[in-house]
Amino acid sequence: MFKILFGLVIILVVITACYSTKHVKNAIIKQGISGFIYELKGNQMPMKGEELTKPRGIIKEIFVYEATNITQVNRVGTSPFYNDITTKLVTSVISDSTGKFSVELPVGNYSLFIKIGNQYFANRFNEKNEINLYAVKEEEITEATFIINNTATY
């Protein structure tokens, strides 16, 4: 009896573990934004005889806001960190262990941020000071690549 109960518990644990990874997997989308989140750390100065560290995919939550201008956030000094984003949060999605994420969105312009601690990270601007802006077009998938490099030195 104990062996049967133990076997059932093991099966339940395996099924639960498999189920919990499914919700993180990225769905196939027909329109929206898809890409990768990478983290780059350490010394990135080219040194003779040494290889640079390579970015690695990481699990992070990506927050999708309506198009956001630098005037619509509270920037932390001159850093790529923000808080008090005043534009509307549209949705959020979590990347998988390789950094891959996909989010289905209607046609429009969106600013993407990554939450690190209690602040939001984004290190890209356009000529209008819109932060990390991506355009979603009808029945197209826009590619996005984030490199979190706030702990890298150049």
C-alpha cells in the first residue's frame, strides 16, 4: 500500500512540475511582439587573449505600456531605470528560461519595460524621446531584443 501511495505522489509531482512550466511557455501569436531578454554582465572591454562574456537569456517579466515618452515617467537620475510610469499598462508577459517571450497585441505603438527590483528598465529611445518603442502592424510580429546591461562595464 505504501509503495502505491508513494508512486502516486511521485506521478502527481511530475505532472504538477510539467504543468507549471507550460504556463511560462510562449504561445504562438499572429500579431504582436516576440523576442528575447538577455543579461550582459561584467567587463566588456576587449582584452588581448580574453573572450568577452556573452549575454544569456533570463526569465523576466516584460511590461507592455502604451507608447511612453520620457516626460511621462520619473527617471532615476540619468540611468535606464524608471518608476511612476503614467501611461496605461496594456499587459505583461514572462519570458522563459532562454529569454524568449511573445505577446499578442492589437495594432499600435507600445513601450516595453522590464521590472528589476521595484523599478522599470529600458535603455532605448527614438528621436522623439519615446522609450523602447515598438510598432505592431496588422497581422505582423514585431521582433524585439532586450539586453539588460546595467551591471556591465565598457
